[in-house]
Amino acid sequence: GTDKVSFLFIGTSNSQKPIMAEDGKGPSKGELKKMAKKAEKAAKKQAAKQGGGGPPNASGGGPSSAVFAAVTTPPPPPPKLLLYKAMENDAATLKAVYAAEHYGVDMRIAKTKDLPAGCKPGDNPALILGQDYVLGGGGNNMCKALALMGGESYSFVADEWCEIERTSRHAKGGLDLNKLASALEASEAGVHLVGTSDTMADICVAVALDQQADKIDLWPAPVQTYYKAHLPSLERAKAAVSKYIEPSIVEVLTQIFLQAFEEVAPDAVVPLTLISRCKNPKDGDYQCSGSMPAFASLKKSDCLPDNIKAPPQLAEAIVSAIGTEHPIIKDLKVQKGGFITCRITEKYLEARVQSQLEHGSLPKPNAPAQKCVVDFSSPNIAKEMHVGHLRSTIIGEAVCRVLEFVGHSVERVNHVGDWGTQFGMLIQYLKEEYPDFANTMPNITDLTAFYKAAKKRFDEDPDFKKTSQLNVVALQSGDKECMTIWQLLCDVSRGEFKKVYDRLDVTVYECGESFYNDKIPAVVEEFDKAGKLKVEEGGAKCVFVDGYKFPLMLQKSDGGYGYDSTDMAALKYRLFDLKADRIIVITDYSQSDHFVLCNTAAKDIGWVQNGQRLQHIGFGTVNGEDGTRFKTRSGETVRLVDLLDEAVRRMQERLEDRMKENKANIKEDEVHEVAEAIGYGAVKYFDLSRKPRSDYKFSYDDMLDTKGNTAVYLLYARARFESIMSKAKEVHGVDVEELVKNGEPLVITHPSEQNLALQISTFSDTIEETLDDLSPYHICDYVYALSIAASDFVTKCRVLDSPEMKSRLLLCYASTMAMRQCFDLLGIRHVKRI
């Protein structure tokens, strides 16, 4: 009501122009009281004008109820509260969103057009209330205003803590944690600075602590307890930030059409998934498929309006309800079957791209923060990574980057094969080949050769085999010498794995099979107590799952454990110890049934109780030109390091040839670095640009092609835009970054500009689609379509030295922002010049 919204009070009613609070300062306590009284008087005055000044007196001084009913008009709706320039990873934004969520204040997204006339709030977030008030000056000011609007009584102590937090940002050492600890110890419960519930002080201080949470172990114990108590609310607020950043186009269009259906046919059941891109751009940008299911639901419930006899007629009514002057969509047409096609207006696209430029980042889907575990790469200890590990490694890295991009907490797990019977023979072989291993580090430069030699001895020498088997028992019992050799083999292997991960810019943390070894017996016991364990002939303990003839073997007949045992123990650990909301395992598709069994068994025994999502991404094989698995000429499996280095070597040759022809825009000492970026990126993109499940033929010529859907083509497209922007600055004195900073308007006048702006604006929709099935090819499709639109734009629209140069440079800049973000998500290094 107006008694609450009147507390947002920067500016005066006399000066028609809104006034911003000074940076870092809020209204004083005296100003707060004066403005509150002024707002209260204004509210009473407005109520009196509308006949609400009090009940009519006995002498008839007030209007009679009959007269009042005849002349009164409904009070105007309260002005909307909007958050302007919300930003990811911004403390001020987080404080405002935290406060709005905590106090239940209805706050929405603001755009530049929502600013009162003459108001220029700058580059920081601000609150806007109608056309009268704008409040900036930092997150604490916005938090205070929202607290008052949410009904919190003014507290001097809470205000003082907000001021302490504000000044601490400029003090050496930051917030005085000892002073905070003392205040918390003196408080009633130790989790609130004022009273017995969260106040604006808790919000501001909790956000400040979150900025330095990496040092939590050094904090006083009361401060640690206080922060951990507020962490769930902080995480919810962080997840909610994306709600105040531009939603995806599909979400916007969905709301427009749902509103139209509600107006035309309120009894219709309309599916929420009703918007999609038009397959043929000639038909439009987007299409709505809601008319057919809506018509069917109306017919079934006997609620069809008299004038609607078929889906196309319902579609026509929807088009009429939306009208021809809508600010977001235009050119609505009813197609065969009742589909409605439309195009996005130039003004709306201008606003979306302008918003992207203002925020300095692309919009993200609104997704609640989750704890995700991604199990990928997973090579075997004492074996080198080969081409078979390529897909799991680069798909897994891309999946992690996408999940982290939208704010999820991601555990990157390298489930290496570091336990099992094979270590018995490896330990014995190392003992014999390197008897002085305890004093001299063995020089094992070729893990594959080492493994093959050990396997050969194991297969041919009965005594060696017997000793190896005894080594397995000793290792599992914790024998010191066996453990030392096992650790040495792990260390050597990690060094080899790192060579691959460094080349591919992959980050993954080892948590191998051995980690779960002591957790397996409890899992077997749990299934046994639940009556879900069946002992087969010979003594093997198995779990059967409905629909599958073969079981999970939790314990072998000899008492040992295998993959099934380890994977079930890992699954339980991730659900209960890591508290994962979503678990993704990435292996070749031949293991799909195995993971279906594991996931189903986990659900059957009750491990999945809170809607956790268990997901397996199965990928196809990498084949050679002949269609069989990719191998060397001698028939050996290709080492991954050699495969990657060959891509770089070939790319470097091409760059050196271009330099000889004066076609390169790089210096000689940059050639290798650029060749690495393009070579590694080409290998990644060639894989990621297709559906994971599909097989593909590995071809250096195809992946290094400068034409078509390749990383090379995309990196050249990005470099072309960088060149245009560089020339604009050097030759024409126009710095595009200054244009962005000064709020230069984007104006779309040409169809190719509109198409490019549309492609840029579909980024959030693409990420939303990717989050569902975790297939990076959606991002590849997006950036390829963007590059084609960008090429069409610079071909048909002159940028440099044109009347539209400034606006078109903004489109170039926005395009490179989008390309760069996609490259980051796919793990492809940036190249500005080639």
C-alpha cells in the first residue's frame, strides 16, 4: 500500500526532476523522518480528495454515501518498484535482491525507458519507483529502502551496522570481525545482529562476509556460525538475481501469448511449451503452437465460444487480441493448422542488445542454484590417455562450464581407475624392473609400454602371475611397500594426464575408485537389510532391477568388489555426503544400461527423495576415415597428446604459409600461440558441434577448414569484427568501448542488422535448452548461426565511415561479446587477430 511505498524517497515533489542520492551516502536519519511525515501527509491529502478523509459528520459535513458512490473514482494503482541495472556478481544487486526476497517486496526489472525524464543514474544498480523517485548510492541504501517498504521498523542499531559495513569497504582489513564476533556473542541467539529475526543489518553484513568467504577458516567462531546460518538465504538470493536480468525471448513471448489466450478463451488449457523458432525465416522469427491444444481442450470441456469452430479461428482471435501495435512482436500471421507466426520488433531488439551492452554481459536463464557433480574424463592409472578419452574430457569440461555459468556449484570429479587386480602385476613388474625405486624415481616415460610389458609377463609367466595376485591382497590390506609403489604409479600417471588437461584447458579433481573402497561394505549391508540383495549360486551378492535380466553385482563370489560396487558407493557418497542435486556421469554410450541400473537401484532403495536428478551422457565413438575406431597406421590406439599436437602442427604450417603471402595479421612470435588456440579449439569444436551419442570420423582437414561449421571459421569471424573495431579507433577516432560507456543508442535500420540483433538475443534461450539435456551442440549451433548473421551484416551494411557507424559498431561489439561467451563455455581460447 502507499503507506509502505512512500518510504522510497529520494527527490522532492516540488522539483519535477528526480534526484539521485550521492554515491555512497543515503538520506540522513532526519531526512528519513521528515520525508516519511511528508509522504504521510501527501497520502492523507490524496485520500481526502477521493472522499476518504474520514466518515461524514452528523451535520452533513462529509459527502453522503450515495453521492460518494456516484462521484468517486478508483485510486490509481501504486507505482511499480523496479531494479535498474541489476548485475551478476555485484554486491549492491545482491543486497537489493536479498532484501526484496526476504521482505516479500514486489520488485521487477527496469529498463532505460523506465527512468524518469532527465535522470541519469550512471552505471550502478538503482531502484525506481514510478516517475518520482530514483534511489541509488549503493546496495545499503537500496536495502534500507526495501526493508522499510517491507514493514521493518526503523532501528538505530541496524542502521549503525549498515554504516559500519559500508565504511569497512574502504578500511584496511575490511570488516572488523572481532567487533562483529563480540556483538554476536552478546546477541540473543548469535545469528541476528538486532532482535530475533533478520534485519537490513544482517543482509548487508552477510553479503559483505560472502565477499571474503574464502578466508572463513580464519574468522572467529561466532562469525563462522553467523555466516553459515545465513548461507541458505544468501544462496537463494544469488539464484534470484537472474530474475532481475532480462528474461529469454521465449519466456517473454510465452507470457504475451498466454495472456492473449486468457483474454480470448479463459477456460482453455494451454501448454506452457508453446513457442519455438520458425524453421523457415521467411515465415517469421517465432511461432506459437498453442491454438490446436487450446481448441481441443475447449471442445472437450464444451466451452467453445460461439464464433470459434476450428483452431485457425481461435488463432485469429489471439492475433486480434494482441493487436498490431504491440511493442515486442509484429507481423502476426495465422498459418495452416492454426500456427501463429510473428517477428520481433526492431525497438525491442534494440532494447535487448542495449541492455546487454549496458550490463557488460549476456543474460542468463533463471535457474535455482544447485549442487552438481560431473563425473568425466576418468582415465586409468598406469595407462596413457588416448583418443577414447577425448569425448568424455571435452564434453565434461563444457558441461561444467555451462552449469557454473548459470550459478550452480559444480564438483568436477575425475573418477580415475586407480584400484583393481591389474595393480598386482604392475607392482610386481616395477619391483623387478626398478629394484631401487625407493631411492631413485623410475623413469617411466611411456605408460602404455610399461603396462603392456607387465601384461605380457602376467600372461606368459605363471610365477609372475601368482606373485601378482598376492600383491593384490597385500595392496588391499595396506602393505606399506605395495602402497608406496601404487602411489608412485598414480603420481607418474597424473603427470601424463596433466599434459592433456593443460592443452585442453580442463580442470578436474581426482576422486578415484580407491576412495570408495571402504564405503562399499556399508552399501552391501544396506541393500541386504532392505531385502533387495539376492545371493546367487556361488555366493555373488546381486541386486535385480525390474525390466533388466542382468543384475548389479555388489560383491563377487570371491568376496571382491567390481565396478558395480564402486559406482553404487560413489552414487551414495555423492547424494548424501556431497548433497548433490544433480549427478551427471559422462562415458561412452555402451555403459548406458549400467548407469540406468545403478540409478534405478538408488531410487528403489530410497536414496533419491528430494527430486535429485541422476543423468548419464553417453557418447559415440571417434572413427578413422575408414569408419572403424581411430587408430595409428600400426593399429595402435592414438595417444591423445599426439593427436592434439598434430592439430597444432598442421595449423601452424597454415599460419606460416599465410604469413609468407602477407595474409596474416599476427607477428612471427605469436604464430605458435595462435596455432595452439585454433588447433586445440578445432579439435574440441569438431566434437562438441554434434550430438554426443553420434559417432564421427576424425579428420584434420575437415576440422581445420576455414569454411563451414568449424572453430576456424568462427574464430575468423570474431577476428574480422575485432579488426573493424580496431580500425574504427585507429583511423576514425571512434572507440566502441567509449560508445558503450556513454550510452550511445543502438538503432536498427537494415534487415541484416535486425537479423543479427535477433541472433544475439537468443543466447538465453540457447543456454536454457542446453541446461535441459546438457548437450553443448546447442551452443555450437547458436554461435555458428550468429557468425553467419554477422558475416551477412558486414557484407550488406558498411560499418566504417558510414552515417550509421556508431550504431553498427555497437552491433559488432555485442556480437563479439556473444561469441566470446560461447567460446568460454566451449573451452575455446580467444583469438583477436589471425
